[in-house]
Amino acid sequence: MVDLDHLLWGAPDLDAASAQFQALTGVTPAVGGSHPGHGSRNALAALDHGRYFEIIAPDPAQDLSRGRGAELAALPGPGLYAFALNCTDLPALAAAAQAAGVSTNGPHAMGRATPSGGRINWSILYLDHPAFAGTLHFALDWGTTPHPSTVTPAGCTLTSFAILRRDPVPLRTLYQALGVPVHVHGALADGFLAVLGTPNGTVVLRDPAR
């Protein structure tokens, strides 16, 4: 089974983006931790239905000359950067993706330390298709680790989330083949659109270019 796991709100500065998220929503995200070797760190807030919101930004303590850290540092400002899937059978998803013409890398074991001194672990499968750059990133299997949505600040709900495409049909067809439960809408420009229910009312979030 494939489900939406979390949204990634990319930003060039974690502290500033966390403050902006708090001002928008009324929920203060909790510090997550660093992703060693990937140049990033994060802060988290829970959403409903076992999902969560990740603010991800460069980690100044790591090499930011390349990779995700460099991509995040180059963003013009905070915005929806990606989304992640949740899947308890990553090999099966990899097989389905490859059959649909999607390149895969993994699954790989990953993990990070928590601010309290503990550790969380997960497995990750990277997905890529040249025709749909930015709309397929990765899927996670959290195994026995408590899902982040259960241990991060609550208060926000995900009212809707969609991918916007100039030509929505090919990506919509691919998502249907893989069982990806994300809507694809036609639009004049490609991007992301999320609507959150928050203590401060409805909040609409877009990609960093908007």
C-alpha cells in the first residue's frame, strides 16, 4: 500500500522558515535533526491521518557545495519543495515503478539522531523519471520507528494537496499505475499546491517560485 507520508517545505534558512510557519499557522514546529551526508536539517509539525509537515533547510554544519543542501540554499525563499510517500513494501513499489519506466535507487537504510539523544531509522527508495522532474522523489518505510506524526506538535490538518501540471494526463496516469494517492490538476504553470487547516485559519502554500 502506498500513501502520502509528508510534505517538504524547502527553505534556505531553517530558523526563519520555522518562524514563518509558526506565524502562518499558529503551530510551532519541533526541531527534528540533521541528515548526515545530505547537507540538510529539519523541523516538523504533525498533520492529520498519520501525515506530517517537514520544514527542510541547509545544515550549516555540513558541506553545502553540492547535493540537497546546495539545492535548498539556492531557493529564493520557503515553499513546497517535494512530497514523500509511505510504503510498507518498498521492493514491490520499486518493481512497479521500474515497470512504469521510473528509475529507482534503493531501498537504503537511513537514520538520524533526535534532539533528545535518541535515534530514528527508516528505509528509503528514491524514484526518478526525466519527464516528471520534481514530482517523484522518494518513498519511506518507517519499520518499527514511531511515525513522526505521532511525536511532533499537532494542530494542523491537510485539507488538500495537488500537483499542478501544464499537461496533467501523463503524470496522472503514472500515479494511478503506482497507486500514488495525489491529485494532479491542470494549470498554466507546473508546481505544488497545499491547503492546511490551522489554528490561524486556512493557509495556502505553493512552491518556492510563487
